[in-house]
Amino acid sequence: MGRAVRHRYTAAESGRPEPDDRWPRWSESARWSLLNLEPPDHTRIRRLVTELFTARSVTALRPTIQQLSRTTLLPLVPGDGFDLISAYAQPYSVAVIRRLLGVPVPDGPRLPGWSHAIVKMYELRSSDGEQRAARTPRRSSSAMCESSSAYVGRDPRPT
């Protein structure tokens, strides 16, 4: 059905449950997700994000990204082998994303768990348990984003 379903059809018409009064903060925070926005808001916010990923911006980040790669990979090399995904790819990608978003270093390892819990809330029908499980990560990630707003426009390269 796509992201526009909430703008075009009522909950009953699209087979979705009515908004649940137990999760008002979720509804408010999800309201500004790119997944839920329509133009012109979607276009405006997407443009802001897209500016971070221009060829020039990514090229400027190359030294930082290479350093994060070395920092993640070097401790793994002397061992008898390692799982490429869990030991390298995930921590490396989280480190890059953490750096781009200005997330404090201690919060970096929490990002995948928060993301996995929160994304369940975007499913057509998420269970009460999934919604309860997403409550704390949503609060934590929202607080982190609000406190990280000071990082907006900051050069993500190491200082």
C-alpha cells in the first residue's frame, strides 16, 4: 500500500487498527518520519538528509570512514577468524552512522537494538508486546536525537 495509506484511507478502510491511545508519544514521533510524510514536508526533509550524501560530502568523509574501518578491523585480524557480518560489518556500519549522526560513542552499540525494536512499530499490525518493547528505545533514541541536535552542521571528521 505504500507510505501514503494513512493520508488517503481511514484505519477501517485500509484494514489497520485505530490509533491506540496507549501509544500517543509513538504517534507524535512517527509523525515526522520520512516513511510517513507526504510532499512538501517529505521533499523538504529528504533534501536536508540528501545533502549529507552528495559526492563531495562523502569524499570529504573518506579519511574518517577509512579510519573507522581500520579501527574496527585491526583487532580482528590476529585471531583465528571472525564472522564478517557480526564482528566487522555491523560494528563498522554502526560506527559510520554514529559518526554521521553525531551519536555519542557509548550509544553507538545500542543503535541496532533500538532500530530493530522501533521498526516493528511500522508494521501494519504490531503486537502489544512489540509496542511495549519499542517504548524505551523510542524514548532513548528521541532523547539522543534531541541532544544531538547540537551536532547538526558539525564536521563529522575526527577532531
